[in-house]
Amino acid sequence: MAKYGLLGRQIDYSFSREFFSKKFTQEQRSDIYVNLDYSCIEDFMGWFQTQNTLCGFNVTIPYKEAIIPFLDEIDPVAEAIGAVNTVVIKSHKSNKPRLIGYNTDHLGFRQSLEYWAPQDHKKALILGTGGAAKAILYVLGKLDYDILQLSRNSGPQTLGYDELTQAHLTRYRVIVNCTPLGTFPDIEQAPKLPYTALGPEHYLYDLIYNPEETEFLRRGRNAGAQTKNGRQMLEYQAIEAWKLWQNIV
């Protein structure tokens, strides 16, 4: 029996545990998948050093960047992105397990975007600057998108929400929410956008999947925009994580 898990904070809503538990049952595997819910990453690493049963784990908010200093090795793509969401654990002759970090978020997002986003309009707003946003930036950059990133505070490469104008929304029609705003149980929250400026030409993508329709997506749908949540992306990235754990090229 192999043991896997999801490292995060306040993750009772976890998609990953549901997904992998169902997968193991369908494939008649005795493997298990658990939530590794820790208030700080140092507590998790302290626990990890005392156990020898974990074979691999996923990483979610807020540890996709914080896990990196604790890794023994990082995949070049994950290093380029600057965030890790999958860790492979390998045994070593020193008896100290080696932690190798990967990013499968970018693969999941790219696959889910392929048949949904407009092919003739490659201008996107990215909401947020955390680890999830970094994977989205990487994908859209590879796809030659013109990107504008929004944050609570403006900076050299970001625009503050209060600086966003209707003119921006006329130009940037693909909008990806990479913030946790609207996640269960705080489902009434949404990024501060001028939603009345949206229309049928806009495509709103929310990385959140719980609830199925966030307030961000609901407001976009009411304005006539195309909408998509993060469920499909998560399924794709989970499959890619499983391939890494099973060493499937």
C-alpha cells in the first residue's frame, strides 16, 4: 500500500483526496490519499522527517512557493515557473529520502484552455501574483499572449485593481482568476472588477472549483461572458502528478 497526500492549509474541501480515493477504488488499489493540513510548512517538514510511508504529495495554497527551499531537486520547468505543486519522493542510499519538485498545474491549465479560449484573441488579464498565477503566466507566455497582471497593489509589472479601466477590459478579453477569492466557505467574495464592462466577447476562467460557479463567474455569466471553472484543470494536473509518482514517461 502506497500513501500520497495534499499539503496545504484549511483544505477540508480538497478535490485531490476525492479524486485519488475514487481512482484507487476504481483500479482496486490499496493506496490511500490523505490531507496534510498544516498551519505552517515547518510543522509539515518536522512531521515528514519522522515518517517513512509517504510516496509523494501534491502542494496547494499557500505552499507552492514555500516548499521550494525544502526540496533536494527541482524540475527545470517548475524552477522557471517559480512554483511547485507536485513532489516525488525517492529513496536514497543515505536513507534520507530525496524530495523532487515538479509543476503539473501548467500542463492541466494548458490542456483545459485548448478548446475553450478564443484562438483569434490572445490578450489576457491574470488576477493575482501567487504560485498558481505563476503557472498561468508561464502557459500564456508560451502561447504568445499579451498579458496584464493585476494585484492588490500596483508594481513595476502589475496593475492595481483600482487602476483597471473599461479600456483595459476592451483590450484584454481573457480573464483568469488565480486568487482564492470566492473559495468555499467565503463564496460571496469576488475580485474587484467593473463587471458591467464585460460582455459576450469575454472569457472568464476561475482556477477555483468549489463552489462550481464562483461569484466571479456568476457576475461574468450575468454580463454575457463565457465562463469556466478549474475542475477540468485539476483533473488534468492530477493525472500528470500520478504519472510522475508512477514514473510513467
